[in-house]
Amino acid sequence: MLSGILCVLSGILHTFLCTFPRTLVGWIVASATVWLQLYVRIIIHELGHYVVRRAFGVPTERVIFGSGKKSLRIGRFEFRPLPLGGYNLPYTYCSEISVKKKIWVYRAGMLANFLTMWLWIRNPFWVLINLWAIWTDSRVTVQQETGYVSDGAWIALLRGRFRLPEGFDPCKAPPQV
């Protein structure tokens, strides 16, 4: 048993050490692309929601990628500079489709992250940020001041296992940051 655990730990350590750059230039390139990889992850996640919304006929006014002040808008797609979350508005919760379909819309972002993780499975950083995103999105989190509601919170709400904070209007767009 102990030798098996040590073997697994040494394999993890070896994989961990082999994924990092070995030169200063490598570290600079890796550091410069972290922002881009995080942003791509958000775009894939939000497009996962968007595609399933379209398939179920849920109207979408805006798809917001990132946070902060609006930088660029192309049709209904709005890009913001910080790779910290995103939204499909109006919230699916307020649409006129079945609860089962609403739950699938909220799952779609996590599923998109999971599927794209396998496309770049040889990039351990990509795998880790997608696993982290799936984990954080599946948790029940509500930030009333920013209007953020995690996918896990929406799913728990739809299943009747969670209630939103008093005064939180789920059908109102989140405040503009």
C-alpha cells in the first residue's frame, strides 16, 4: 500500500516538474499566456451556455466574457478585460422553459469546460484551470453586491435545495462593473 502511494506521489511530482518552463524565456511566455488561457476558458464556458440556450429557444440579449469595464462589443457578445467570470443575460432562471432544460443550460458551461479540457489534455495547466473552473462553478455561491450566482447555485435553486438571499432579484441583470 505504501509503495503504491509513493509511486503515485512520485508520478505526480514528476508530471508537475516536467510541466514548468526551464528557461527565463519559457517562464515569460508561460506568464504572458496565463491571462489568455483563462480568458479562453471563460469564452468556452459561456459559449457552452449560449449554444444550449439557443437549442432550447431561450432568448439571449447579451453574452458577457470577463469582468470590469466594457472593452468591446460585437453584436450580443461583450468582452471585458479581466478573465474573471461571465454571464448570459437574461438569466435562464427567468425563461419560460422546463426546469429540466434550465438545469441543462446551467450544466452546459461546465460540460464545455470538461470537453475542451480533453482536447488539450497534454497541457497540464489547461487541465488544472478547467478542473478548477468546474469545481468553482459547481459550488453554491451568491455574491449579492456583484449579482454573481454560480451555476451550482442556480441548479440547487431549481431543484428546491437552495433559496436566494432576501431582496435578490434573479430576473434583474447584474450591476454593471
